[in-house]
Amino acid sequence: MKIFNAIKLTKEYRNSGDRKKTMGIMDIDLEIDSGDFIAVMGKSGSGKSTLLKIMGTIDIPTSGYILIKGDRVSYNNSEKLAMMRRREIGFIFQDFYLINTLSIKENIMLPMILDGKDGKVASEITKKNAAYFDIVNIIAKYPYEISGGEKQRVAICRALSNNPDIILADEPTGNLDSYSTKKVIDSLLMLNQEYKKTVIVVTHDPLLASFCKKAIFLKDGKIEREIESSDDQQEFHKRILDTIIDIDSSFTEKAT
Amino acid sequence: MGTTLSFEALTVKFTIKEDKYQILFGRQLSDELTNILVLNDQTFNSMLDQNESTVEVMLIKENDSAVLNKIKTEDMVIYDKTVLITLCKGEDVFVFLTFLIIGSISILCSWFILFIKIMSEYNHLIEKYKFLSIIGMNEAQRKKSIVSEFKLIFVLPLYISTPTGIMYFLITYFQSSSVYQLKEISTFLGYLTILILIQFLFYISVKKNFLVKLNKDVVLNNEGGGTYFENI
């Protein structure tokens, strides 16, 4: 079952000063199956974050459209969009975006509270998810009292709060050391394999991408290449590195 | 009916009118009334300079014949009621006005501080509400949340300061043996109402402008495919 479709997605930005157009992404067609674990890779400015924002309905394409679970996304109804983001999509950010004045438990409960869930029910779900992601011992603490890796696992737990089918992660390991990166990768794998969520990760990290089922490479706002894993993580890691070198060398050849 | 009473070098003859004895103010030394004399304003003022530090206000029971006899038979100084009332009221009004001015300055300063605080935290609030919108907070929830935050900032001090002001007024009122009259009470209540009204208008104005600015900054529904949430 296709959980996400992008049809001829184009996004142009206008510079605030000279109003010049800058291309974000161009004519992107994409189909994502339910239960996929996909890495979106590419250099800075290749359009991967733009693509993720449009997939998360937090950015409007200049042309083209997206379908989530077969329904075309309309940007005219902000209430419906908010509900879609609340129930269908979970977000994980590089900078965690935890609210410092709320405890870890309250941060995790936040999407459920926004969705009008009962406090007791939300608390139970939070405790259950926190146990899965090994953060039970910190749920009474505040974000400034925990490490970066713990913060990201809290963010993952929060993304799961309303049990959405799609999890979008923007550079989830970007601010983490190798130990925390491993923990976060394990958590993302758990989301995909045990919770059966469709996970789409934008990353520069070939190691993280190597745990995915598929890697999509963007270049200059277009999909340059797609490669699939053969369930051998190390082999897939090597192929990802080779693809990056290959794309880079084609750029060098053009430049010379 | 008349009496001649002495105070230091002065010997003055007074006609004592009955109703003047209903409430008297005098010098109180230890627990007994001594040296009480009824004087006209001019004489009283000239004497006050010498005795100011020992002047106290006290109430004598209405038609207390023992006291009246004491006043008549013993060497007493009696101060005129209206003079003392004016004096006491003048002091209280001065204190009252001082508090009003200090209070007004404090309130104006607090508004200024609140305004600066809100504006300096604006970018942080934008980031927070952008993020909350991303995870599904709708416009109504955003408005409700901001209104709650603003209420806490603006209305809570009002909830605390208004009863405090009223309590201060009542304590002063009772301690001063009813020297406050309807005029002063009306002035106080009028001033309080104006402050509450200004505070309320300030709250409405800041809240409205903030919501408009925040909505504009958080959600940019540009025609032709703009960015829904900028820079996040």
C-alpha cells in the first residue's frame, strides 16, 4: 500500500531582497510504501529538507501535489492540516525542539494533549513508550538536565505519541556523538520494525542511511539516484559511500 | 455658659457649646486625659508648634459627664475637633497620595518591563509556536495558549494588587478613626477603576497586536506556493 505519493513536486523560493527565484526541488515524483525505511541524502542545498517539509505538510509546493494515504493534501484548510500533522505524521528534528519549561513526560504527552486525549490515557501511553525507548528514568527530569542522545530519544518517543503511520526525521543524528547516534539508530529501527511505522530520514550520515531499506540521493533539487538495501547493512553502507563518491565525481568532471 | 482656661502664658475665655463635647481630641499622657483645652484655629496653630510631638488623637465618649467635669474643674487643654480632623485628614491624604503616586509609578514600570519582556522573548515564542504548529497545534489552540500566558503576566498582578490596595485602604480607614469621608473613598475607588481599566486596555491591545504579529510570522500562506513555516 502506498502511504505517500509526490507528483511533480516543485518548490521555488524567492529571496527576500532582490526577489530572485531559487530552486528548492524540481519535478520530483516519489512513491513510498507503508512500512518503508527510507534515507534521503544529498549535499546541503540539494533540496532534501525542502522535500521533507513538503512531505510533512509544513511547506507548500510551488507546483505539484502530495497524497498521504491516498488523500490529496489541500493547503486551504489549516485546521485539517493541523489534524493531519497531529495524527498521521510524527516529526523528529536535529535540534530536538523540546520545551525547556516542560518535563520530559509533559514534552512527550504534548501531541496527545493537543489532540484532546485524556491526561491519564496520555500518561499511560507515555510511560509505555518511554519504557520501550529506555527513558523511564528521565521522564521526571527537564530537557536541560539530560544528554543530547536522551533528548533525541525523547523526541522519537514524542513523535510516536499519537501513533502516526509516518515518521519524518530531519538529521536526527546531526548533533550527536557516536554512542548516542547508535542509540538513536536503534530507536529508529525499533520504530520501523516493531512499531511498523514508515520512517523517512533526511541525513548526511552514511552509517544511519545504511540501516534503511532504501536511500534516495538528491542533487540540485532532483532525484539523482535510488538504491535499495539487500539486508546486508555493511554492504549497503559501502554502496552508499560508493554512490556518494560517484555523484561527487560526476560533479567534479562537469566542473572541469 | 463660659469658662476661663490657661495654657502656659495664655489665658483665654471660651464659651463652651454643648455639641462641641460630643467628640474631642486631646493630648494623651499615659492613660489619662490631662491638659485639655478648646481653642480656636488661630490659637491652636500657634500652640501646635510647641506641642506637635505630643499631640495624639483620641475619642472621648459622647456626653461622658465625668470627663466633662474633669475638663471643667481641672487644668486641661482641649483642642478643637475640626482643626484636628483637618490636620489628621491632611496627613492621611498626603500618605494616601504618596502611595498612589508610588503605586502609579510601579504600575507604569511593570507595564514597561512586561512589554520589554514580551518583545525580547518574541523570537523564542515564534520558534516555540512554529514547532507547536508543526506537531499539530491549530490556530484556536495557539490563541488559547497565548491568551493563557498573557493572562498570567497581566491579570495575575491585578488579582494580587487590587485586594492589597483595598485592604490597605480599609486598614488606614479604620486606624484613622473614620477621618476618611465619602469624597476620599470615591477618589480611591475611581482611581482603582481607572487603573484596572487602563491595565485591561493595555492587555487587550498587546494581546491583539501580538496575536496578529505571531500569526503572520508563524504561518505564511504565500500565494503561489510560499513557505508555510519559515526557517524551521
